[in-house]
Amino acid sequence: MIFNFKKPPASLLPRQLADLAPGQSALISELTLPAATAEPLMDLGLVAGSRVLAVRRAPGGDPVVYRVDGAEIALRRETTCHISILRIETDAETCS
């Protein structure tokens, strides 16, 4: 018996926000953070279904600046590892 299940494209598999390179955009799918950390981020627009763009990295690589709903937010890797995303294929504009 052969099962031929179609796998979703790798770009649609959930990943972490920390995986985005500058210029790439994604949709937030889930925040798995403690409430004390998640609530302020949600107030800034980081909620499931919102589009986020990685704008630029600090010279040392951390934090990374993300654009959400027109606001730019700098987040450290230790936080973005707990935010699941669905990557969008088209790359967006970047800022220098």
C-alpha cells in the first residue's frame, strides 16, 4: 500500500521569527511567550495574522528591527525564537 501525501511547500511550514533575514516578510502564526511578555508585543501589533518585515540587524546581529503595522520594533533572538511565522515568498522593501 502506497500513501502519497502532499507536503506543504517548505515556505509554508511554521518557523520562528528569528529565522527571517532582512528584507523578508512573514505572517505571525503564534506567540508562545509568557503573558507578561506577550501582552506588550500584542499591544504593538504582533498578533496572529499580522504581517511582519525584518528591516535590519544590529552590527552584532542582535537585536533585529521588525516593521509591524508601520511601527518598527527591535526584538532580541531570545524573544523571536518563541514567535511562530509563516514565510511569505515575496521579499519586501528594505531600509538602509
